[in-house]
Amino acid sequence: KKSRHKSKKISLYLCYSALKFFTCKALSGVIMKSSITQIERRFGTTTSEAGLIDGSFEIGNLLVITLVSHFGAKSHIPRIIGIGCFITGIGSFLTALPHFLMGHYRYNSVSNANPLDNSTVTYAPLYYAKNSKKFMFKGCKSESGSHMWIYVMIGNLLRGIGESPIGPLGLTYIDNFSKEGHSTFYVGILHSISMIGPIIGYLLGSLCAKLYVDIGSVDLSTITINPNDSRWVGAWWLGFLIAGVLNVASGIPFFYFPKNLKKARKQSTGPIPLDAPSTNENVSQKLNFKDSEQAKKTDGLAGFFHSLKCIITNQIYILFLISTLMTVSSFIGSITYIPKYLELEYDVSMSKSNFLMGTTTMPFVAISVLLAGYISKKLKLSVMGIVKLLLISRIGSLALQAFLWILNCGNQPIAGLTVTYNGNDPGTTQNIPFSFCNSDCNCDANVWDPVCGDDGLTYMSPCLAGCEYSVGHGKDLVFRNCSCVEANNFQSGNSSVYLGKCPKADDCSRNFIYYIILSSFTSFVIGLAIPSSITLIFKFVEPELKSLAMGFNLLLMRAIGGILAPIYFGAAIDVTCLKWDTNNCGDRGACRIYDSTSFRNRFFGLKMAIRAPEIICYIFLFIAIKKKYQENNTGLANNGGMDVDQSNLKEPLKNNKQLASSAHADGESHI
């Protein structure tokens, strides 16, 4: 009784700590995703460079994931996970460090260029143009600290190193000590409840994005931009400090776990029918894996390379790996830049988009993950059933994303960029900032200080709108007698402009509601495949190779999906930029405005181009597994019948190696 009580207590403690770590790990990752655009603006990088910073997490993970998977499985798994928590926390602290070493954030604005501080000031376009250039080069040396984004990259790399044990070792630890056929259910519970991490992460990211980056050290009444402005930078550093503390705290309980929890496993007593509940032993018999006795007897690097060869030569595992790789690449590229897309297409601030991600998308994913795990346990799905569920989820989510592509609000009417100065659509985007109405103003075309005119057009700066003077101060600043507005709005006589871009049409708000509803349902369908995609890895390899198979899977996901996806998605987005910022040294900084139509087509087009071959691979995977099972079950039945004694099971399996090899070759030829 004491032993059973102790085992239950340890199991509860394990579940609590595992959930706690999963939650903190996911929280840290989501904070980086929700803050990447803020980091891009703060350090003046391009979107592809920001993607490299985001991908540094995967680089750190990639450096150690395979070795941790192989050698960690033979070590004290809980303690290795605890050490990983500490490293992750240190990485989070290092990521936030540049904020405290750099000066205040500075952006091009009329209030920055104008040295006067009166409630009513005279605004001369010529004066503004000359002094904006003077202001531009004034702080060049102090802004050289922007290279401190390297600290962000190194901190994110450390986070990747610290996170590496949880995937291959944590899930293996749970799978080893759960009842047969229940691992999918437990993994579903784990990932569902651990979705609390992303939910909290997005809500925290929303709060940080709403707070100004230099809050507490500047007078906020002097700030002329708001969270909807493309120059706005939120308190991105605050989330990393909170995540660092939580990660360190979550690692402490793991140092009190035992190395092993003994659990008896039932042994198979005969050949398994095609629709039998899936267990690792059953699947091993069905697929006739190659003998791994050498891997058991060999230690060190020789054993590592032998084990690696075993999983690389597993054709079904490799096909599943390719399919999963395309899924992950599309997902990572999408989740990294979806806040940027919502800001551009639907005029939603980063704060609001993060809030909606945390309150709509993530809860639907959590519910679907839990439901998928329950369905697998309740219906006792075989491997074939799990693959069917996975295939339905992938096809359904692809179809729903096509509808998301259709929803849009069109390009923002910006004089000199997307429309002419009289408001006409030129049929293509242009960059002609000057017109007859501002030809005498001697404006700096590089300045991005958008204002909304009474004529409904957005102008790139008050100078390019032809304004003569301003009234008010701070966010209430209004520019009057603007010649370009007067030329388009001569009947009403109003010729003023106001800080910020013009709001989009009313139907855009309605389209955004449709987008959120459809996106939430899409997330639900995607979540149905998460437990299946994780546990299937264990079903395609021998029990002794589970950790290495998971580690090798994560390695490729990190290398190709995690590192490259944000970079090439970012590069595709950079091509659509219409107006680049110019930093204080005269160099190109972050993009201020994109071509909305081109952005949407490239963003969704790239996702579809990746996901279409993914569906084809999953169909081939389904066919290959079905063929393999049918041939192997037929071979086992011919050798021993359906009632094979356990003592005589090993010999027929040995004699059946030639049949398995033949079936393996046939399956490869069929694929």
C-alpha cells in the first residue's frame, strides 16, 4: 500500500511539474512570437533579419537536441529537464538586457524635429524639412547601440538550448510510465492544459505591446504615436523578465524526481489484427522493425550512430518526417507574422491582435487537443485510425485557410504610394511622393510621419500634405491650411490633417469579425492532429529508439522549419514594403508600410505552396502504412495462425524477416 501510495504521489507530482514546465516553456516561446515585430522596430531590422533573431531559438535547440535525446535517455531525465529550465530562464533575462543598456527609443516625428514647445506653434514646411535632416544625424553615435540585438539573439539561442530536453525526454518519460494505449490521451491532456502557457503568453504580450517601450523613464504626454502606429514599440522586454522568473521557478521540482518509475507492461500473445488498439509493441510486430539488439549492446558514439541508422532507414518514419516538416514550416512562418498581417490588413494594433490570439485561437486549440486525445482513448484508435484523424485534420485546415485568404480590406489609400494625390487608383502601387500641391515645400521624402486629411486620404507627412502651421501639442496636434487637402476638398473648405493614418472602411471591421470566427474554427481543426502527430512518432520505431526518433524529428523541425521558415517568410514580406524607415544615421531601418494586397497574396500563397505537397505526403503515408500492415498481418497469420503461443512467437517472427523485407521493398516501390 505504501508503495502504491508513493507511486501515485510521484505520478501526481510528475504531472504537476510537467504541466508547469510545459506552460512556462510555451509562455516564453509565445512572448518571443508576439514581440518579434516590436523587436524589429526597436532595433531597425528588416523582417527577414527579425526572422533570423526568432530562429536563433531553433539554432540553440539544434546544437544539442540529438545528443540530449540519445545520452539524456540513459541519464537522470528529470534533473536534465531541471537544468534546462535554469538555462531557459537565463536566456530570457539576457534577451531583455539590451533595453537597459540602450538609450531611449527615438522615431521621426514633427514634434521631435520641432524645437518649439508651445500650445500653438507655427509650422513651416521648409523649416521642418531642413531640421528633420539635422535631427536625423544628430544622434548617430548613440544609436549605434542598435547592434545590441545580438544580445537578444544570444539570449534566444540559450532559450533553445534549455528547452531541448523537454520534447524528446519529457514525452518519453511520460510514455514509458503510462498504461499501454493511454499515452495519446495523456499527451493530449498535457498539451491541452499546457495551452495555458500560450494563452497567458499572448495576453501578457498584449499588455506589453500596449505599454510604451520606455515607460517609467519618459513623459508619456510627449509621445505623439499610439499602438496603432507602425512606429510604435511596446514594452517587449517586460515579458521576457517575467518568463525568466517563471522558467527558473518551474525547474526546481524536477530535481526531486526519481530517475525511474517501475511499471509492468503487458506482453503481446500473438499477431495483432489491423484494427487493434495501437501500442508500441503491437506496432513493432506489425511493421517488423529490424533487430536492434546491437543498439542495446553498443554504447557511446558507435551506439548513437547505429541507432541513428536504424531510424533513417525506416521508410515510413522518414515519410512521416517529411510530412510533418512541411506542416511545421507553414505553421511557424504563419504564427510568427500573423500579428503583422492583422495590423496591416485589418488595422488592428499588435496589442489587440495578441489579445485576440490568446482569447480565441489558443482556447480552441486547447479544446481540440484535449478532444483528440479523448477520442483516441475512448475509441481505442489503431495506428490506422490515428493516421485517418490526422489526414482529415490536415485537409480540413487547408480548405479553411483558403477562405481566410479571400477575406481582405484592400490597400490603404496613401497619397503618393497606393493612390495619386487626387485620390485616384493608378492601378499599381507607386512611390511618387511629390505633387504640384507640395512642390514648393522642399519636403524630405524619407520621413514617415503619417497624417489623415479631411479629404479621407493618408499623407506620408504634414509637409507632403502642404500644411502651413499647427495647433495643439502631443497627440492632439492638428495641422492647418494644407494645400493638398484643400485641392481635393475645396467644396467643404476643410483643409486640416490629424496625426495617424485614416481608419479603414466600416466593412473592414465586419470582415475582421469573419476572419476571427473562421480562424478560430481553423485552429480547432488543426489542434485535432497534435496528439496524433506526436504519438505516431513512437509507433513507427522500436521502443529503445523512441527518444532518438523524437529528437531527430525535432532536429529537422528546428533546422528547416524553425530556423528557415521565419527567414524566407520574412524575405517574402520585405519585398512588399512600400516605405522604409530611415534611422538617425541615414541608413534603412524597419519597414513602415506594406502593399496590403501583395502582402496577403505572398503570405497565404507561400503557406499554401508548402501545405499542398504536405497533403500528398500524408496520403502516401496512409497508403504505405495500410499496405504494410496488411502484408505483415498476412505473413504472421500464415506462420502461426491467429492463436500463436507467446513462447513460440519469437521464432515465427525471425523466420518472417524475409517476408518483412519483401513487404518493405514493395511498400517503398508503391510510394
